[in-house]
Amino acid sequence: MPYSFPSILVNGRDVEIREIIEGKIVAQSSFEASLFSFIQLWNSPVDSFMQQTSGSTGTPKSIAIT
């Protein structure tokens, strides 16, 4: 699948989208692990998945992303 951008800047380092999706990149923090997991799910064949909101405007909640 072609991507609009071949990589993203994460915590000051250039990370290839392909490496994230293929599970070839090692997360250096819990934030990165969460981000990489989201990107893998977003690009997977599943129709929907659950994600946790930040709670910045109230209590954090689980939401379904379809």
C-alpha cells in the first residue's frame, strides 16, 4: 500500500511507516509503543478497534474506531 509520506518524525527521529506496520521498529518509550500499535491497527484488515481517549476534557473513555 502506498502511503502519502514514507516516514514520520517521532521524538526527533525519522521512522518509516513501512517498518512500523511490519513490526520492524523498536519503540523507545511507552508513547512510541502506543503510537506504533495504533498505526499497525489502522493499517490492519480489521473493520474496527478500541482506542482510549486522552481524558483531556473529562474522564478517559474507550471508543470504537471504524
